[in-house]
Amino acid sequence: MKRYNGVIERYRKYLPVSSKTPVVSLHEGNTPLIFAPKISGALGSNFKVYLKYEGLNPTGSFKDRGMTVAISKAKEQGARAVICASTGNTSASAAAFSAKGNLKCLVVIPEGAIALGKLAQALIHNARVIAIRGNFDQALKIVLEISQNYPVKLVNSINPFRIEGQKTASFEICDYLGRAPDFHCLPVGNAGNITAYWKGYKEYYCHRKIKQLPKMLGFQAKGSAPIVKGYAIKNPKTIATAIKIGNPASWKQAVSARDESKGLIKAVSDAQILSAYKFLSQKEGVFVEPASAASIAGLFMLESEGFFSNLKNKRKEIVIVCTLTGHGLKDPQIAIKSIKHPPVVEASTSTVVKTARI
Ligand code: F0G
């Protein structure tokens, strides 16, 4: 069997790389597409829901797909340093790939708004981390300005190489299923990922690898839903810190993905996100960070609104893929906060047996 060496090697012919590109890879991609029987069952007998578990990438999020291309191209272009703003995952990924590729990595984050695991990652991979008294949108503006005036490459998803790498997730889904899904659900923050998935599906369609395109169903958090509302949000709010973004960089592209695919972008509340977060971990055995659960929260919301009712109990199988963007271990504090704390008892077998109600 051929060894797996990451998304650039696997999908080289679809990516802007040449034999001269120095590939920096951590064997990202090739993540599982897990069938979710309980979520499928909640929708109807002819529904098949799959989870694209991007938390199993090397740094625990989908960002690694784009970062392998962005960092490899930065090296090819002679860069010595990269910079990004981040709600956490981009910085974790940029820091790791920079370490592997011997680049300096500068990270600007909103103070106090980054999940613990992500901050730990950026720090341990030796990025130069600067926290600003401000939000992600302000951080992005600052790094954009710096990258235009100093010799540092921007590796946020405004960098087109990031989108190129991230589109490989669509390829993997189609290669695995032998078709495109009917619907694709995913969380929307800075809107790079919905842009990338749609680009990937369209390219596979043009290459006749798939016969139909999915409808893209994007979900923002209610307190941070600029695309849904149609205007930028000054002070975005949500427990899903990864998507706490008020003015997405790829806003226009996300709207195109929505409209071209005849899909939608809607908002889900923090309560809906937390409920889907628990459903995923307790019923499907898949631990994700809160932002990732927005995919499932959105799917459940659409179901309760009757969105799928004319597709139910038909012969035709309806295939839905939900992207789970980041691993649950990224944000252990939310997990601990949202469940009952374990009891502490004396160190005796009988007490443990009694307390456990075996
Ligand atoms: N889910 C997670 C876990 C994320 O980290 C992000 C974005 C998204 C969803 C939304 O994806 O921005 O492409 O629409 N995180 C970025 C970051 C903003 O800095 O890590 P998007």
C-alpha cells in the first residue's frame, strides 16, 4: 500500500504547486467520514448523515489542510516569516507548520477569547504570540496592514493558498462516497471554509468526478451572524469562540457559495450549539469544540423547521455531510463547565460501588 503523505501529495494535480515547491506537511487530511446513525435516524429512514471529523488533523482542526499549502508556497516564495490573526485554530496550525518549515511565526489574538488548548499550541510551537485588547476583526486588520508593509507573509484565509488546500476536504468526501452529498452543513466564521468547500465541489464537478453539486448550509452563531443579518457586527458574542467574528474576510464568497448552490446561511443560538455539542459527544461518541457543533445545531434546527419534510420517507436516499471543524480537546474548559462535576468519595470499594449505582 502506498503511504499517505498529506493533501499536497494526494491532490497535487488540483493544487497550485510544482516540483519546485518545498512541501511542508504534517500528513494532514485523510480524515474519517463517520456515519452518524442517531442523527440520521432523527431525520428519517432515507437519510444518511456523515460527520467529516476534521478534529483528527495533526493540530486538531481543518486549518492544517490550508496551512500545508500556504506555508509551502511561502517557503517557495522565499519568505522567512509568516503572520496571522486568529480565534485560535489558525494560529495553532500556522505555529506548527512554521516550526516544521523553519519559519518565524507571528500571531495576533484577541485577549481572553482563545480556547486554552489553542493558546497552548501556539505557545509550545514557539510562535511569537501577541494578544490585543480588541476582537478578531481588529486583529485581522492589524496583521493585514503589517503584511503589506513588512516582509512577513499573511497566512489567514485571505491568502488564496489556504483556500486551495482546504478545498481538498470536498475531494475526500466525494472520493469516499463516490458522489457529492445532497447537503453540506458547516459552521461559518471568517467564511474561508465554506468558500473552499464550494470551490472544491465545483472543481470536481468540472472534472466530471461528480454528477451533482451539494446545497451548502452554513451556520453562524446568533451573536456573531453578520452574513445572516446583512451587516457587520461590532461586538460579536458567542461561547463558540472560534466563530466569534463580526466582519468575515470572505463574506462575498460565502454569499456566492450559498446562492450558487441554492443553499442557505442561518444563525444558531449558543443553547442550540451546546445541545448539539452534547448530543455529538454523548450519542455519537464524537468530541468536538463548540463552534464545530454549529453544523449539527443547524441541521437539527432545519429539521425542526420542516426544511427536509418533502424529502422524507421517499425511496431516494438523502446524503448529508456535516463538517466537524475542530477537536473537543481544544476547549476543555467548556466541556468541564457544561457537565456535572464528578463526585469525590472516600477510597473504598463499597462507597464507589454505591455511588456508581452499578
Ligand atoms: N470552526 C472552527 C473550529 C474554527 O476554528 C473556525 C475558524 C471555523 C469553524 C470557521 O471557519 O473562518 O473558515 O468560516 N477559525 C479561524 C481561526 C477564524 O482563526 O482559527 P471559517
